[in-house]
Amino acid sequence: MLMLLPESSGDLVCLKGLGKLTDEVLKDMMPHLEAVITAHSGLRLLADLTDINGWDWRAAWDDVALGIKH
């Protein structure tokens, strides 16, 4: 699970990760990240991943694909 934190504002996106990151979790977050990138020509990301218990390979690929795209 990825939770969007209330500290997020403008081009700053603050996330808290819990449990295992899956392809579905990242695909649910991608539209928000894309909207911030479009609105602000980029984004600043603060992600607390201390409570993540791993991620599946598709989630890892989605993360790489977003990085390559932008």
C-alpha cells in the first residue's frame, strides 16, 4: 500500500509505504504522479519506505518505466 500524505503540496509528493508493493499499488498511484509532473514540469518525492516488506517484479518494472519516461 502507498498512502499519499497530507504534507503533499504543489510539486511535493509525500508517500508512506506499508506492506508489499505490487503492480496494482503503483498503477493506482501513477495517474497522480503523472498529473503532478504535468502540472509542475516535474516533482519532488519524499517516500517513507521503512515499513515496506518488499515488492514484486512488475512493481519494480513500473518504477523503472516511470523513471525512464521522465
